[in-house]
Amino acid sequence: MFGYNMDTTKLDLPVSWGHITCGGTVANLESTCLKFYPFSIFKAMKPGGLLNFVSENFRIKTCKGEEKLFLQLDSWELSNLRPHDILDIPDRLGREYDISPTFMATVLSKYSIQETGKDVLTREFDLKDPQYMLSTTRHYSWPKGAAIAGIGASNVIGIPVDPSARIDINKLRDRLHQNLATKQSVYAVVAIIGSTEEGSVDDLTGILEVRDEFQKLGMSFLVHGDAAWGGYFATMLPTDIHMSPGRAKRGSRDSSFVPNSALRTETQEDLFALRFADSITVDPHKAGYVPYPAGGLCYRDERMRYLVTWTSPYLSRGASTSMGIYGVEGSKPGAAAMSTWLSNTCIGMGVEGYGALLGEVTFTCSRFSAEWAAMTSPDMDFKVVPLNMLPSEMEPGSTPQKVEAEKQRIRDTILSKTNAEIVAADAGKPESEKSLTLLRALGSDLNINAFTLNFRLESGVWNTDVEEANYLMSRVIQRLSVYSPDDDISALEFVLTSTDFSKELYGDCMANFKTRLGLRVDDIDLMVLRNVVMSPWPTAQNFVGTLAGIFKRIVEEEIKKRNSTSPTRHHLLLQGKQTLYMIHIPTFMVANHRQQLIVEVEIDVESKKKYLSFKEQNASEQIYLLTHPIQLPKTLSPGTKFSAEIKTDKAIIVPHTTVTISQVVKSRPLNSAFRDSNYPKTFTSFYLFGNKEEVNIDHMLLLAPNSQFTAEDVKLDLNRPLTDQELVNGPLLYVQDFREEPSQPFPSNADLQASKTFWFKPGRKMAVKVYRDTFPATASGPGLTKGYENPENELASGYMTLGDHVFVDTEHMNLDPFKKPERVVQWQEEFNKIGESMRSIPHHK
């Protein structure tokens, strides 16, 4: 399937080997053992060692090709011998010195890494910890496997990806140069052949060429192909091409190589190059259509399996023995191996078997990618942007007009045509003008299409807020996936999944994606929709077009419900006795309520009398203003009036009152663009407002998710009293005893209410510092607490004691009113019911 040699008569190629195993963890182990194998041999050749008798004339070529006495190699040269030369050592010892495998087993039982451990050799030879290198989008199993193997997850170095989520070869080369300069060796560089989230295929051909470059500079490493997802797609290529052990060079391979029309040319080249990778992981339970669990690990040189044996690792072609000794699992059940064998045998491993099946699948995926690429036009209220750019987007001098022209060509020659019509229309055309050529250039490298959405605001301009785009996509995905046991699967018209692109993992790739969407480039994760194609049949009868139409309709329906800034009712806390303040109860998820507000207000005399009377008689009750529909923050000019009711959670105190705006203390928008990147590390910050007789505080909402902590009539004991004017200006209060970052996100309301140690409770005393707010009342973030960095802004310091009226809410502002209930909890409840019903069944002896 991969082009590895299995013919023992071909002496110019190593004989391959593979087995059903856990895959990635074993690959970590074999690279570790291979890297340290020369050191074990070196120790055995030193004076007093069991192989000392060969040390005077046993020679080996360094990575650069220079032949040296083995015992004269320095630590760096030992770390960077070529894999084939390392694997040859025991065979050479046998041929040249008649050393038996049994004696080699004795030697290695004393000196091998399996016996001594990696750290012993690292200390003795003064080595820096070797590292793994692979793209930042790698599967989580890689750092996990490195931790299990003793390599350490911190030694799995993530290489940034390019705009198509493939490893950036230039960034890889830069990192290798860094390691070369500091003499920190590399276990292996991993090419991901089909990333789990995007189906991207790394430039394996380029990685092999980079290894050639660095071997000439004195650095060598294994190249591993993580083809867990994409390995079976190699069946679409011919495997009966005999090539020398040279490197895969683009444009230089055998003339008998015939590209498959369903894959990009670059993808075919990198799948073809798998035959030059030292090892490959592949999961039959993915594109092999085999039930879980079935993972596979293949070696280009069968001798590598002895590196992970737990009997006698002497690296020679010995007799067959128990499979259980190779790897970490030991004895294994045969079901996975049998199901893999049966599927592979029945379907077939060549171009007429899995190759044909996956060829249909990738063609179907391309038809989907054409739908996503050309679904929307500039005059529509939303846009679909695929991860993989159109050919016209990547051309020098690309313009929106050229891109739109190519989209129209897709609509005219692909979307409106059947498969047969596309093929017929291509007859006689030059390759560059064929629709199939364009189709092959669209979408994923394999069978996963990743794409995103954005929408127009009511004003007609494109949304630039990442959270708003994410919110739309989350609404769409909820319509197109199974969330709870109550969902009717038969009513689900189309199934999509989603993932998130973070700055940490996707870097410039995410930034480029946001730019193409018209979104602001920031640190917020970008939600990405995915459709995974496993069936070869949806292209018949325009089924793909039907599914795309369903998607389009759902997006249009959700846009009609999207966030707007129209007038609506607002809940606000009502505080104070002589001077009244209303404090907005905001919500991050709803545009109308995404504002932190502290406003001094007046109400009519009769209403104030009823309010104060109720407040005096019901000290523990929280009192609210519920407005009639108004639009915030527009309705905030001094003198502006609006209608509201005064109420509690249980009763209405005043059914109708007129509220007049006196002064805006703080009006701070909470949109994602105005939030900080991190929570405060050394304090918890509050807005301080009121007068010398009544002082109140409200927690500064600097980042989401967050919580509302508001306290009325707090007592200040400061090194100097604050003036009324200072309080009117709304200074900032920094609690010194409690740091916000370690506490975020705060627990649920119920947990905080039950907690006896939570710090924001009536009567709690805490150390504080008060600083002037260096920004206007209506300023937006980020960076609203930067004044803390300048001691000249400090007004006072001392202590604050919370009064009896404390409001805490860690849930409301983070709620999505349209989100379906948490599906994991619902599934667990459903399974619990099933378990209870089964336990209630009488058991008969």
C-alpha cells in the first residue's frame, strides 16, 4: 500500500514490516531507542566493555559521509548517525567479527537504553534532550505518547502551519538550524498525512529534502509519516514502481507514475513519498472502514522493530517469534487484526479496491468543496469561506473581481452540471481549461472540508467581530448535529461537525482565515465548520447540491435571528438611598446587553418613597429596575427619561416609574474587540462610585467569561479620605488580597453560595488600593487598568469591608439564550436511566 519493499531478494532495498498496534506511542519509543543505540554500542566498546576487542578497527560513516573509527566519534556525531547505518551495526558486527546474536543480546542487556534508561546516557554523554518536530496541528496523541515514552511533552516542538494548515517547511528549516546551532539533536520530524481536523497533507517530499540538506550539515533524524487518517488514500496510487533508495524529488519520478484525477498533484506526490519515510502509522479504523480499535505501525526497515522489543534487542534479521514482544502492549486480541485483514482482503488494497472507493470519496469531497467555494456572491447577506483558497486567490495580483469570476465559472461548469456532463464538456480541452482540473484544485487534500461563515450587519457592512461570526456558526451547527437523547436523528437533514482554530496552534493560518472572512485579526479562537465525506455515492442525482441548499437555507434562517441592537428590556440593579444608581446586568452573548453600565439616576418622588420603604423593611432582598424597551447605550444622555418598573425576584414594588438619567459614571462596551487578552494577575479590579456617605463597587469586566460582583454601601478605611469629586469621577479600586486570574472562571452560583471560604461575602475585609481612572467614562478597552502601572495615579490605600447588600452572579452574563442544553449531561442522564432499569430487572438463579 505504501510502496515499502516486501521482497527479500531485492538487496538494494530494506525489507519492511508492520503490525496492528497502538501506533504513535510505539513510534516515539523506536525513535528514542534508535537515537541512543549508538551510545550503547559506544559504551560496550570502551575499555572494559564487552565489545572493546573490536574498538581499534570498527569504523562507520558520520552523517556527513566521513568515515571514522567508531570510538573516535563525539557525542554530536553519535547522535546524528544515519538511521540505516545504525541499523547496520549489529549485522556488520556479525559479518566482520563473527559476533553472534546471542552475544549481542548479552551486550545490550548491560548497556541498552531499555536497561539503563535514557537519563543515564544523557548525563554520561552530556546530551541535551533530543526533540520531536511536527506541525502545531498534530493529534493530541503525540505529546501524550512523548510523555509516556519519557521524552517529555515539552520536547515535542510544534512547527507553525501555512495558510492551508500544512507544516511550514521554511519554519521547520529555521527550527532545525536553531537546533543545529545549539547542538540539540532531533529524534524525528513527523509529516502529518491527513490532519484530523482539516484533512491537510504535510509536504513529506519537502521534509525528506530538508533531511538531505541537514545530513550534509551533520544533523540526521528519522522521518515518520503520521498517516493515521490519510494512509489508506495511498491505495489510489500505483505501488509497483521500483525506485532506488534515493529521495522523492518532484518532477523526477518514473514515467510510469499516473496521477489520480481525484487528488491534488501535490497530495499524490506526498502520498507517493511515504515509501521513503522510515516509519508510518495508519489507522484502518479511519479511512480503512474497519471497526475500532485498529491502529497500525509500519517500518521501512524491519530491523527497527527490534528497537522496541522487550527481550533481546539485537537488531538482526532473525527467525519469526511472538508478535507480542514488539511494542508496549504485549499480547493482544486478534479481533482488530482479523477485521483489518478481512476488510483489506475483501475490498482490495490496490487502485481497484480501496483506491477506487476512496477515489469516489475524494471526488465527492471535491463536489462539496465546490459548493462551499461558490455558494455565496457579494450581494448576499452571508459569505462562506473555505480554508483552502481558490486558485485565483493564490495567484500573484489576485483581485476580488478575479476571485468572483472563478466562483462564477464553478457555478456554470460544475455546480449546475452532473458528473457525466462535466466529463463530456472536458473532452478535447487543454488540461488547464478542464473543469475536472479546477475541481481537483478545490477543497481538502483528502476528504475533510473546513470552512467558515460571516454575515452582514443591519447597516449592510460586514461583521468584523470574531465572536459574532462564531455565534452564527454555533447556531448553525446546533441545527445540524445531534446534541441530546431527545433529538430526532431522522429529522436531521444534514450533519456537520466543528472545530476551533486557536492562535497558539494555527497562528498565521488563523490570521489569514480571519482576514479572508473580513474579521478583525485578534487572539480569539475561530470556530470552523467541517464536513467529512466517507460515502462515495452523494454525487448522484445532485444530492450534494440538495445538501448544500439545506445548509444555505439554515444559515439564512439563523441570520434573521442573529444579534441586533434594537430596543429591548433591560435588567439593572437599583442601589443607593439618597443618591440612586442603576448597574446593568450584562450578557456577553447578546448584542443588546453587551455593555457594562453604572449610571446615576433619579425617579419620581412617590416611586422613590416606595422603593426606600421596601428597602428598609426587606434588607436582604435585591431590588431591580426592569426597563421598558430602550436601546443601550444610546439612551444615556443626561436628562433622558424612560419608563421602568421596580421589582424583586418575587414581587413588583412599583409597576411604573419614570427614570431620569443624571450622570453616566461608566459605560464600557463588552464586545470582544474591547476586552483584554488576560485576566488581572496580581489583583481583582472594581469600579468605585458614590459619595462620602454611600460608596458602592462593581467588578470590572475585562475578559469573558466573567462574573458580576456588586456591593452597596461598602466601608472604606483608607490612609486618606476620598473627596466627593473623586468618587463622582468613578475611580478604580484594586483588591490586593485576591488575584483574579487563578480564580477564573468562577464556580457556579450554587457553589459560591454554599462556599464558606469565598471572599466576596458580606462583612469580608480586604486590602485595597484606589487609583484614578485615566480614561473617560465612556472609554472602551482593552487596557482599562493600565493606569495601575503608574504610581502617580494612586489616590489612597487601606482596607475595604463589604456591607450587607452583595450581589454575585457567575452565570447570567455568560449564558447563550439560544444554546441547547449540555448534551454530555443529557446523555449521561439517559444512560443512568437505562442502567437503573436494567438493575431493576429480577435476576433468577
